[in-house]
Amino acid sequence: MIFLHLIGILLIAWITFTCLQTYGVIGPTLPPGPTPLPFLGNVLDLPRSREYLKYSEWGRKYGDVTYANALGNHFIILNSTTAAVELLEQRSAIYSDRPYMPMAQEPEL
């Protein structure tokens, strides 16, 4: 009986945490985007064909950088050349996952 109560409490805590993350109450600050459904995210909002039309619509509505989530997969959609250059070239050191390699980056070693 106690085991079932414990499972119920853990399930409620997990659902609450997931919903709070989905709606941006806790966790990292993400760019604006369409409102996700609990557990599914934006699966029903993602286009199956001619994606560029839907993404450009989102760009007009939410801005140059848009966020979508589909079943736990996170998407950042860049809707302008300016946003793409800024994030992928000018800020690449911040967002890349490349490890620091002292032998390659410090000539005195």
C-alpha cells in the first residue's frame, strides 16, 4: 500500500515538473514559440510538408528566433540571415560543444 502511494507521489511530481518545464516556469529561458501541449509539445503544430511556410509564419508572429518542442526534441528555428549569422558565427564559441584543447590553442605548450 505504501509502495502505491510512493509511486503516485512520484508520478504527480514528475507530471508537475514536466508541465512547469513545458510552459517555461522553470528551466532555461527559451525563445518564444507556439504554446506546447503537455507531453506532446508542438507535435501537432509542426508541418509535414512545405515547412518553410509555417516557419516563416512563426517568424512573423514570434520573431527571428523561434522555439518548438516535439516529444522532447528541441528545435530552434532561425528565420532571418541576421539571426543565423549572429548565433552560428559570432556567438559560436558560446553555443558549440567543442572541448577545450590546450595543445591546439596555446602555442607555448
